[in-house]
Amino acid sequence: MLLFNYRLSMHSLRYTYKRDYLMQEILLNIESKEIRYAHLKFGKLIDLIVERKKSRQITGNIYRGKVTNTLRNIQSAFIDIDEGENGFIHISDVLENTKKFEEMFDMDFAVESASTAPSKNPPKDITQLLTPDQPVLVQVVKEPIGSKGARLTSNVSIAGRYLVLLPNSAHRGVSRKIEDRATRERLKQLIRAFEMPQDMGLICRTASQSASTEMLVEEATDLLRSWQQVVEKFHNSSVPSLLYEETDLIKKALLTAIDKKYDRILIDDYATYQRCKKMYRKYEKEHPVKIELYRDKTPMFERFSVEKEISKSLKRKIWLPCGGYLYFDRTEAMYTVDVNSGRSLETSSKGDVEESLVRINLEAAEEIARQLRIRNIGGLIICDFIDMRIRKNQRRVLDKLREYMKEDGAKCTILSMSEFGLVEMTRSRNRESLMQTLFTSCPYCGGSGLVKNHESVSVEIERALRKLIEAQNQFALRLVVHPEFDNYLEVIDKKFLLSFAHKANAHLEFSIDDHLHINEYHFYSTLNNERLEH
């Protein structure tokens, strides 16, 4: 016991006084209600996932659902999957869609069965495919965000580490990211030779290039077994229910570290550490990953400056090392990123202005790519870079942005730079953004960031008072306001309002209610204590 305590204290000292920056590592912070995943590269935060236990990720999960209603005008249906909000499915996600598979798994289906040719006359009406109360087998392809339910598909796929099983499609293909021709041909021949039901397909993922034939055969067998279990559960169930659950964040972190050759996984929870060590035994021959338990008293995310990076990513303004800065703003339709020169041009000579602008834009491209991952911003994004006159410099910045975005796990599409320095891009939205996970709309401003100033509310009160006295003949009034606004009236406008009421032969009293919105006020009749509409 004494020896164990001595080792424990020495381990703590090592973390306290020495912080080695490994090339690639994952930090797992485990709390009672939350799991946080941080990917660090040379000590710098590259990616962040925050998963709340009450709102776990359900993308990839397969459900027995029940159609609640169909919407013919938008060719869609709502489906109850027993996850709170009903899921949403479009007719294109009901019909077999090769293009969507190609986009989801980033590949060309060079190998496919003749039996997979699409029907010449597919149904054009959602009501021909789905009817209310019909049981359906569906999979979540997009997390529920805000009030929107999960996006569903009936084109089910079960993803393993090396392979993806397509139970309802006979397509067989290899990921485009496998560039070596010999490897691609080997994998194509291998999946052609797999003995599987004719109506099922297989996809070789990027990680499959380093897998042996035995490993691929074993995984294909496991995926088929998982599908058989899904089918059995579907037939044995009579209500909406979960049939297959995607790998959780802990196992994903372990497999990511092995597949991408990371150096270490550092965990601050003993039970999770033990679980990772146990899971790693199956993969330890593939890549040596250090799985370590963090024992220092200082919180792990604080020790590695991750908390500072999270706080930074919640701000609108981000400073760049060169002295420039970025503004991140969200509108209803898109995110905008504005690049500004800031202090960076103050020390630049006149002859180097163009090159200084290029340097700012190059730093901005790197930081934009990093912030999009950390903040998990999805949808349409417009990047407003500082104008550059030379076309070659514009290409340099655009190429650098594309290079940094290649490291992003989410699918991204980047268009060319316009004459005004604008770059349009899209990033797939697979879960809520960091802001949506950590924040809720302000009850005062409703998410706008603005409330009326006291003078504006005072002017409204004057109008309402005039209307109540002159139009509604109310002469016995009590005005109820927020305490903070009452302090303003006490100093500025209370005497005026009393004088105004007195001249109109009305009696006005004041009272406060700290439950009111700061812009809210109510008039009551002092005769019967009824609230008056104004």
C-alpha cells in the first residue's frame, strides 16, 4: 500500500512539473452528466466534442419507427422513433439513392451488382410508400437540432471499423481516400469474393487498407450478425424502439487513436480508463497507444489549456498571432467569418502591404478551419478575407484553407474566391454546435443580444398612460415595473408621469415586481385591481 501511494505521488509530480507536448493525443474528461473529447496536436486543441448524457448522440442508430403522418406537399413524413421529437424522412431517403451513399462514404461505386439498377418508374408520391401507423425500419443520419427532429433514412447501413454493410443495396465499393492502386484492386477483388446475400453490399473504408484479409472477413461476419439481430428485434417488437446503437464516444476515441496513429489517450476517470485498457487488448498489436490515467489535482482540461480554448471559442472575436482578428457571426441562413487586419499593419512598411495582407489571410485560413471544428459550425459559411489584388495570392489563401479543412472529419465543400475576397463553403452538420450545446437563448432578449433602453420604455409608458386616461377613461391607476427600471423612473421620469396624470385628473401609483422582464410593465385599476390592456 505504501509503495502504491509513493508511485501515485510521483505520477502526480510528473504531471505537475512536466507537460510533454506529444504529436497527437486525445484527452477524455468524464463528468457525471457530460463527456468531453479533446484532440490535441503538439499541445494545441484541434477538435472538441461535448456530449451530454441526457442528450446522447443518436446518429447511426437504427429504430423500429411508426409513421405518424405524411406531408404530400413536401413529399415527407414524420416518424415516431421513441426519442422525444418525431423524426423526419423525405421521399429521397425512402427510395434507394446511390448518390447519397457515395456522398456519405466518400467513394465511387466502381463495383456493383446489376441487380441494383434503379427502378425505371419509381414512386413519385410519399403516400404510395408510407401510410399513417405503418411500422418502418429507419436509421438516423442527422442529429435533432433545436426543435427539429432527427433526419431519417430507410437506406440503412451498419458501419464497422473497416467495412460498412449495406443491407438493402448490393453496391460494393472502395473509399476514394485509398489512393494506392494496388491496395484498391486488392480490396475490390476481396469484397467481390465475399459470400453474402445478393441484395446486400459492402464498402471498404479508409482504415481497411491496413487490415488483413482475416480481419476483414471477421468484421464482415460481425456486421452480418448485427443485421440479423436488428431484423429479429424488429419482428419481435410492436412499438417504436431502438434496434441498434452506434458505437459510443469512448470506443470511437480509442479506434480513432489507433487508426490515425495517435500517441496517447489521457483519461481522468478510473472506470473509463479500465474500460479503455480492456478494449485496447484487442487492438494492441496494430498500433502502440499509451492509455494513461490522469491523477493530478489540477483539472486535466485546465492543465492542458483546453478550458481557455473553449472559452475563446465561445467568443465572437478571435485574435490571430499576427495581430489580426476574426469575427464569427450567425444569421438565420448562414455563418459569416470576417477577417480584419487589426494591429498587424501598424508596423508594416508601405511596400509590404500586400504580403502583410496575405500573411494575415493565411493565418486566418488556419484558424477558421480550427474554429469550425471546435465550435462544430455547420451549414453555409461565408468567409470574408481581406482583399488581395494579386490573383496568385488569392489562390495561395484558398489552397491553404482547403489544405487545413482536409483534416476535418465533417464533409466540406469549398468554392473559389470571389473578386471581393469572399469564399463560400458548406460543412456538414452532424450534431449541435458548441454554442447550442452549452447555451440557451436569453429570456430577456430572446437571443438577439438586445433589450430596449430605459428611455424607450419610459416613452412607451407615457403613450400607454395617455391612451388609458383619454381613450378608456381610467383615472385610478397603478403602474407595476421591474425594480431596476423603477430606479430609473425615480431619478428621471416619475415626477413627470405623476404630473401628467394629475393634469388629466387621474391618480397614479407605482409598485415593483422583480419577476417582470426588465422591459415589461403593467397597468392595474386601483378600484378593482384588474389588469388593464393598453
